[in-house]
Amino acid sequence: MQELTWGWPIIIYLFLAGMGAGAYTVSASVLLRGGGGFGRKHFQLARYGALLAPIPIIIGTAFLILELGTFMYATEASMYFRWLNLFTTFEVLSPMSWGAWILGLGIIASVVYAYTFLKKEAAPGDEMSSLRRALAWVGVPLGIAIGVYTGVLLGAMPSRPFWNTSILPFLFLVSSLSTGAAGITILKAVFSSGDVEEKNAAMQTAKSAGERDLSDYLLNVSDLLLLGLEVLGIFLLILFAYMMYGDRVDAIAVIMPGGSLFSLFWWGVIVLGVLVPSVIELKYTVPTLLHGRAFIMPRNLELSLATFILLGGLMLRYVVVVAGQITGPVGI
Amino acid sequence: MASDSSKKTLSRRQFLKVGAAAATTAATLPATVASATTKQSIHYAMVIDTRRCIGCHACSVACKTEFEVPLGESRSWVEYVEKGIFPNVRRSFLPRLCNHCDEPDCVDVCPTGATYKIASNGIVDITKDICIGCGYCIQACPYGARFLNPETGTADKCNFCLHRVSEGLVPSCVNTCQGRARIFGDINDPDSEISRVLATNAVSVLRPEMGTKPNVFYIDADHTDERDAERYNTYVRIDTHRRQKRRV
Amino acid sequence: MINRRAFLKLGAISAATGLVTGSILSQARELPHQGGRGFSPTTGQRRRSVPSTCYQCVTRCPNIIYTENDRVVKVEGQPNSIRTEGVMCAKGQGAVNQVNDPDRVLYPMRRVGKRGEGKWKRVSWDEALDELAGRLKTLRDAGTPEKFMFQYGRMKASTSKLVKSVFLGTYGTGTIGNHTSICEGGKWTAHELTWGGHYDNWDFDNTRYVLNFGSNVFEAHTNHIPTSPRLVRAMAERGVKLVTFDVRLSNTAAKSDEWVPVKPGTDLAVILAMCNVVMREDLYEGPGEAFLKFVKVTRRHDATLEEKIVALKEHFAEYTPEWAEQQSGVPAVTIQRIAREFATTHPACLMTYRGAVAHYNGNEAERAAQTLAAITGNIDNPGGRCKAVGAGWSYPHGPKNKPKSRKLKIIDGPPGLAAVPTHHMSHYVMKMIKDGSWGRPDVYMTYKYTPIYANGEVAENVEILKDESLIPFYVNINPFYDESAALADLILPEPTFLERWDWEDMVSPVQIPEYYIRQPAVKPLGETRDFGDVVCDLAERMGMPLGFKSKEEFVRLSCEMTPDVKAVGGFEYMKKNGVYHVPGSKPLYYSYTKEIPAGKYVADGVIYDEDTGVYWNWKKAHHHSESEARAKGYAHTKKAFKAYVGQRIGDKVYQGFKPDALNKSGYFELYSNILEEKGHKPRPTWMAIPEHEKMGPNDLYMTTYKVGVQIHSRSANCKYLTEIYHDNPAWINPKDADKRGISDGDAIRVKSPIGEVETKARLTEAIRPGVIAISHHCGHWQYGRYASGNKSPSGVDTDPDTKRIWWQEEGRDGKGVHPNWIIANAPDPINGQQRWMDTVVQISKV
């Protein structure tokens, strides 16, 4: 158990697939929630999410295939394609089988969904509109399913007490949505860089809150909520480890003081990935939320924030994947 | 079948089965499960009488050679458990292998069906050509019995020497055991040696709380773990004799 | 779920593997242990099986070798063997790795650089043998055949007869060294002093109690598999109690009902005290008393029973349990209790091995053990300590007119260093060569023997073997490039034991002899040639043909010459079946009670020796006349034991305990006139170990040991064995470690009077405080990649596992340390046995 059957490729896969799925869900939600004004206003936000989503899902899945034994130790060409066996059967009891199909659907849906946004002049009401909305309706549950599945995948085994907890899928889902949102933030910040001055000016001069572009604010508030849920999830994970019997306590010990993953978890995942972004977001969103002030976040800060969230999400996957494998059942 | 499952396993499986039944319309599944279990004509199992085990590793090497198991991996191994304070010290031996569980988690999680339980004799085996080497079963096994074979890129483990058993031979480890500590046979046959031994001895299995219902039974196994050292204020040392220095 | 499994069973796997068929459903329910057949796990094809014989260790168990496509894939026990009942240990099965080792020596190699530099030239057999034959012939023609020294490690039975008796006998050198003194020669000498021949068989099948001094029979023993499973069976099925005295919790001690952690080198004291208890409490009465008839307890051979009892009581009176407690640290009450248990449970078996005998006082420990067994009536009886029974092969003796052999007196150590080194002092050979006072060999040849690694004082061994002025020409015969081969001038590649012929004769645990042969399972790899064939070739080249051309022919002729084997079909039968014992044979016990018919001792040349009561044949003893023989007497005639006929006891003449190496009487000698004349105590007597007498407060005893998955020095190349055991951190009790600030896994320095080694500490409660233990298998610097990480000059890259030697990877366990660097070559003063267990060391944290 101290040897890692699953290493970086799986960690990256869990992270990227979650992030892509999160971006898909966020994008679809933004698109659907909008209806009239909202959707129109935030179409650009949905577009960034849609264009982003398939990329991490596909790259992540490629990493997964790279770590398959039949790929790593392939002795003949056909072995490189052995993973296709995933799609010759459906194994009801295997979360991975569920995951393979869900992920397969997710890739197809997200690619087509992205395609509907591909044209620069894509806009609400264009000829792709109905397909786009249909795929958005698919995307919300599918994205959530992928996020949940990454947790179920790990959580399904009594042999891995660190993972074998009902809160893990929830935690991974929340992290997947927050990293998805962070991904969108980065994309938006990078591609709309030229408009920053203009946008900020517009923000300042807008007569009422209703006229302001709330994309950024919306993203940040959602993110804050997700980070809060993540904290809750982690709190419950640790709390219940101590409320359950031996091997859970033993397993959780690796992230507690004295444990080998203590620093990475508390400084990396919690402080850098959750607390710092939360504090900054609080600082910027509270004035808007409580006093209706304009929401202006410096671009560099916005980028750093999103980067912290992404790093936090990656480190969360790392800590969880590693912790689950270096711990195991107590006794024999 | 479900009635004697441990609660934990039961709930998960029940949940999945209900979900599965609904989703896939496999409405007959529960009934099939029940009847298939009772119909199983042969139920292979092993008893390891650790009183007769002298820790000689003949079984480990028999297995290594039988299957040319690559260095670093083991299908069968012997752990040493040393405990006590001089001069009251005991060393006992715990031979390990796949438990061929009645409720094998490895089979449940396999996404391709490569790992399966042979319905006619209970042996858990792997179809190499179907396995994709995802490692999921390796994670799921609570006994560290599985590994990724670097020669084939697929999951591997003890299969009770199916190729020998199907020719009427005992598994290689049983064949060579110095102390005749290993008894292999059919526990559905009340007259078999293993049935007699199971009926007339106190036996235990490893990690019963995992709900896997192992088919490798031990007589006089020392279930001491390194973590017991503190509890009993004594000295405990486990030697796994494999690449994984800590017991898995 | 089952639905799915059932589906898969029917569909996927039957198609994919072709193994799972209906036969599983219909097969026999009770599976037999019987092996003898093997199948490929990948193809399901039946494997070719060859009945042969293991040679990983000296036990030489009959085996079955399985091959696929002319490659050895598996080794199993021979189910038809009465010795092993089909069991094969880890080491025996690891033989697969011997034959398939990618670092084998594949062709003759001649040194081209400096000795030990590692530069080699591949030469043809013709070239190699022409040179060798030339050198040997020169020596012989010069009348100095003794300057050809031959020394062997693994050589027994047919190879020994062919090489030693026939080839070397015909050539004329008697400078033949063995390795027995680093093994168990001391125990054998003690046997020769007491009951004549060497080797004791422990009859576990019939015993009711087992008392063990220093044997680790469950892990390593010279008759391992024939005895170890039988002891397990006796304990598990008949509740036989096993009590083990050892300084360390060996696996044998661990499985014993009682482990008594005795102070190193004091087993003798405990055994003497047990004799004291038996005599003082009259526990000898019964079988012991009856046996005394055949025991010599006084200088005179014709003492009465009463006199014997008085003498024994007197002799052991001083060795009270309280006295022994002072010496050994074993509580007097424990000694007393175990002595009573042993003496009152009949039959009981007394085991001893190197833990007791590889000491300064080892000879006496073994004689004392013989005494304890004798006075409790547990000698050569069912369930006791029995005289060894092995197959008696006949074999061709080669040319009739062999020269009288000449020898350099370098194999027994300096004169007087040991009183009766009947099994020589092999660990002193290097020192004797260095000294030079008794001559030096011009050609030194070793056969499956590594003088460098196997003896103590490794550094000195290296220095001497490297010195061309001391050893001008060194020939190494070996399947592997070991530490000694690396210093050779010429390496002749020997096939592994899975590729050669032999007949075998090792001791039977059931007292019924078993005949068995070794035959090749595959063709010898590369250009390797059985040394038995090579000596036939060499003999031809020197113009002294042996009368057969190969080992195979020698084995075939032996099969046809041996009546029991010939009767069932000779060579062909043995090739097909591997093993044979005469059906219905009765186990041989009490052989000493066999009466010698008058016709045998009232015969031409046979005379009665008044001093010993021995009938002997003066003609066979090479005397010129009867009067000369009578004047000299049996005891003082050189090698008179070979002329022994029988022992007069009362009014009868018995076979008695026939002498085998010394001119002892036919009695079981607890009083040795031979030792008395050499200035030693005639009866087993306490001897303190000089080094242990002057130990300081920081000194520790160092002991060495063997584990169940390695064989001395010859198995570290077996990857499956070395994967299990490759590292040997020093066992040390936490009490001793704490005093020195040493924690588990710390690097420590172990310093003895002759040097120091660095190793790791293994803190364990399984060792007596005051003792550290370092096993004897590890720390190789040659012997191929699996052993040392070093590829041999003829190594190949065909084995993918050479890339997976995980224990040699950075930060992993490593390959351990060889303790012999710091163990002095020192003999038991009586029998010359190497004193492996007497080293005194200091340790410190690095």
C-alpha cells in the first residue's frame, strides 16, 4: 500500500476530467439559467466554459490510458487499443465501467457542445441555439455525474479506508465545479485582456447594478460558495473518520499532524487552494453583495486566484489518491 | 446470499443491484444470484494450519517458478510475525495468497469483466486477453494479493493453480509444503479432507470485516499487527518477504 | 453478478485460455498430493518430466525436473522417494534459477590481465585441457604428483568416487582438500571417536521427545527435507515435544515447544549437567542401563556394569545443574526438568548441530551429547539417534595398478594444532600454503569450492590466492563466476546439477537405503562440460585412461554393478524412475548387536587384541607378521581400523560400533584411549572457550547462521531465493543496542580481532542479550547480477528480471554483508573444526 499502483497520470486524470466536467456544468448552467437577459449577458462566459470543457476531459482521459498496464507494457500493437474493452461490456458493479461510459458520453457531448460555440459570431438565438441548449441540458447532469464518478471510483472499496467514504464523491464534485469555474476565469482573463480598461470603466460608470456586467462577480460568488462547501466536505471527512472504527482513523492520520501528507494537505490544499482564495474573494465580493458596489478585481489577482484554486484542486487529488494507497485496513 | 453478508457490503451491493436492476431491467438478477450460489458444484478452498508451517518459503518459490512471476511481485508469500520480549518471544508464520473470496471486491470493480469468479468451482481468475491493466482490482483487494504483471501488462494473482487443479493435481504450493500445512479441496464435499478439517478446528480468515468472505482459512493464525505493539506494550516485527516491506 | 460471471465463464475464458473446460466439473473431488506431472500455466501443455536429483545442498533430494522447449521451468519433489515423500524445499525449487542464471560461465576462460583483474580470453576446451594436462603430466613425470592440489566443495557420491578415487588415485596425488572442517567435520570426528562411523540420523517418525542443541533443522540441515517434515509431523500429529537450545530464535527454536536461549559455547555445560542429573537420579535405569553393555566408560574395556555406573556417576558428579547455570545462564531447575523429561520419555531423540559443535569445545559437546543419548538408551534405536543408513553403490575403480599416492602435508593444519583432524582442516589450507614449510602446490584446482568466500579471514584468502609466487597456477571449476573464480588463471565451466549424471546415496531417514540417480534434464548450456567427463578426457591426454569415457558411462556401469539396482533393470530402470529402494526392506536399527559368527573371527589373519577386545585382521592392516601385529597392537597400528572384524563383549563377538576413521574399539566409546594418548581428557569434559573467558563489558559474542532459502555460498544467484533473502542486518537485542545508542536500521560497525565490517542493526527480541548474529549468505561481490549486481564476463542479457533486481536499487535493502571477513580461521583443538561461533566483537554506531 505504500507503493502507488496509481500515480501521477491518475491524479492528473482525476483533476483534469473533473475540471473539464465542472467547466461543462458551469457553462451549461450559465447558459440555461440566463433565459433572456442573464443568458444573453453571460453568453460569453458560457462560451469560454464550453470551449474549455472538452480539452481537459480528453487530455485527462489520455493520461488514464497511458497508465493502463496494457499500454505501459504493451508488447504488441493491439495492446495499445486494449482499453477499448471498456466499451464492449457494461459492468453494473464497477464504478469504472459506469465511469467509462459516462466519460465517453461526456467527451462526445462536450465536443459537440463546444462546436456550437466555435464560431466567433456565435450568439444566443443563432442557428446552433437549440442544439446548444439541448446539449446544455445534457451537460448539467453529465458534468455532475463525471465529478461524482471520480469520487465514487475511489470510494467504492472497503480495502481503501481513506477513500471509502460517502463524502468523497461530494468533495470531488465540489472541487470539480470550482476548478471548472477557475478554468473559465483564466480563459476569460486571458482572452478578454484587451477589454479590461474599458470593462472596468464601464463597471464604474454603470448607473445601476442591473447594467453592470456581473460575469466576474457571478463566477467569484459561486466559487466562494463551492470553496465553502469544500471546507465543509473536508471537515466532515475528517470528523467522521474519527467517528468510525480503526482503519479510518489510521488512514486519516496521514493528513493529520505527524502524517506524511500533513503539510501538503493543510498548506497546499486548505490554505493555498481554499482559504487564500476564499479570503480574497470575500474581500472583493462582500462589498458588492452587501452594499451593491461595483465588483472590480485586478486582473493579475483574478489570475492568481484561479491558479491557486486549480493548484488546490490538483493537490487535493494528489493527497487523496496517495493517501488512499499508503493506508489500508488495520490488522490482518 | 445477501442474508449472511456483512452489513457494509450488503448495503453497497444492494444499492447497486437495485440501481442496476432498475437501470438495466435485469429484473431476474437477484434470483439468479441466489440459485447460482447454491448450485455451485465444487467450492474450492484452502486451509493453512500454521501450527504445521515452519516458514520455509517452499510454497513461495514453488509459486514463483510455476508461473515465472517477475521479480518484485508475488502471488504467494510467507510473512513472519515476531512478538514478545526476550526470552518470551514467538515467531509465527502467515502464508498469504489470494483468498478466492465468495464476495470478491476485485470482481465487482473490474470494468471489463476480465476478473471473474468461476461459477463451477469458485476460483477467482483473470482473463488476460480481456484485462486492460487499469489496476482497479489491485486497489480493491484488501489482501494485497494482486499485482500488475510487467510481462503481460495485466492484473495477476494466485488462481489456485487452475491449470494443475483441472488436471487433478493440487496447487503447486500445496504439493511442496514441508509441514503439509496446506489442505486444498472442495468444501461442498462433506467427506473431503478440507471439510473434515474445517469442521473439527477453530479457524479464522483474514480481515473478515472487509465482508469478502475469504476461502482461505487459517488454523492458529497470529493476527498480530505492528500496531498491536503499543497496545500490548511489547515488541512486534512483521517481515513480509516481498518488495512491499509493509504488510498489505 | 453471478449471471455475469456465469456468462463470462462460458464465453470469454473458455475461448481465451482454453483451460477451463468441463473437466473441472467432473474431476475427482479428493485431489492427491502426488506430483510427478506438470503442466504449463499458459498453454496447458503437459511438461516433460525428468526424474533426477537436487544438489542445491548436500541433502541431495530426489526431484523431478520439468522442461518446456528444452528449458528447465520447474523443479518438484520426487513423490516416490522414501526419503522426501515428494517434498521439495524452497532452495531445491530455486534450482530453476541455477540452470537459467544469465551469469553462468559458458566456455573455458584463460586469464589475460593480472590475476584478479577480471580480464579474460575465451579459449577452446582443447587449448585449456592441453595446457592443463601438460602441467599435470610434467608434475607426475617429475615424481611430484603431490604438487597438484585438488580441493572440492560440492562433491559427493559418484563424482567423488570418479574424481577422487579413480582419477586422482590413478594420477597419484593425495593432496586432496575438502571443505568439511568449515562444515561439520568436528561433529563427525566426535562420532568417529564414539560410535565409529560418522553421521547420525534422527528418527523423528518413531520418537516421543526431541531435545535439540544448536540445530536449525527447519531451515538448514545436511539432511534437511528427509528430517524436517518428519519432525513437523511428529509434533503436529503425535504431540512430540521439541526443546531447542539456541542463542537465537531460529525458526526451529520458534516452532519448538520450548526455546532455551543458552549462552554461546556452553551447550557442553548443559549437556554435562543433564548427564549428571541422569546418573545422580538413576534415570539411566532401563534402556540406558541395558545399552551400557556396549559402552566403554573406563580405560579398561572389560569393566562390569557396576564399575561403569560408578565411573559415570563419579565423572559427572562435578557437573551439577547449579554449576551449569553459572556457565550457561540456563536456570538449574530448567536443566534438571528437561533432563528428567528427556530421560524418562522413551524413545527420545537428541539432536545437535553447529550451534553446539562449531566451538572450541565442540568435540566435547558432541561427545557429551552422544553420552546423554547413550545413558538414556537412545542410540541406534527406533525413535532415537541412529547410525546413518545410505545406499551402497558398487562402481568401477579404474586402473588396477594405481601408484602409491604422495601428498603435501598441508590439509590437516600445522602438526599438533588439532589432535585428530579426521576431516582435515580446510580452513587452514591457505595459511599452510602461505607458510610454505610443508610445501606448496604448483597447480591448485578447486571444484565447486570457493576458498575465498567460504572460509574465515577473507582478506587473507584473497591476498594469498592473488599471489602468483604462492600459487603459480590456479584452476577453478565452476558453473558460476564466484569470488574465487575471479582470481583464477583458468576457469573450466561446469554444468549445473540439472545438466549432469550421478548416482547418489545420501542418508535415509527411515533407515532403509534409497538408490537414486541424477540425470540431465537439458543439454549442458554453452560449452559447459561435466567435470566427470573432463577428468576422463584429461586422463586420456595424460596417457592414463580410466576405463570409461564419461560420467554417464560411470553411472551406467555402477547401476549394472550394484546388485539391488541391477536386479530391477539397472541403468534403464533408474533413468525412468529416478529412485529405488528394495521393497519390503526392514529399517536398520541396533546394527551394533549383530553377532559375528565364529567363522569370521576364527579365521586366517584374525587376531584378538587384549587391550581393546577387538578382533582384527593383521594381514589387512599391512603387518608383515602376526607377532609384529601383536607387538604393535590394534590401537597403535596405522589404519588398523580398516582391519576391524568384531568386538568381544562378554562371551560373544559383535559387530559393535565399527570404527571408520580411527583405531577405536567396537564399543560405544565414552572413554577414548585415543584422546587420552593425545593428551586430552578421555571422557567428555568441560572446556572453557579461551576467547569467551576474557571478555570485557563491551564485548559481544558473534554467531552466524543459515536461513531456509539460501545455501551457504552457492545460491545468491538464484533470483527467487535472493528476492526473499538478500540482506542480513545483524540481529541484536534492544538491551544491547540501547546501551550503544543504536536504533533499528542504524549503520553499525562490527569489529573483531582480525578486522571490521559495516552493516545494519536489526533490533530484535529474538536473540539472547550479549549476542549478535549475522547470517552467512550475503555480501557477495561476484556470483552474477542477482547476487552482487556484477555481471559475469560471460553474462548474457536474456533474462528480463535482471532489470528488476529491486533490492539492489537505491534506497532499498542492498545485498548484505559477509561475516567471514571478521571471523578468524581457528580450529577446535581436538578435531580441527572451524570455530564459526566463537568470535568476540565490539559494535558501535557508524
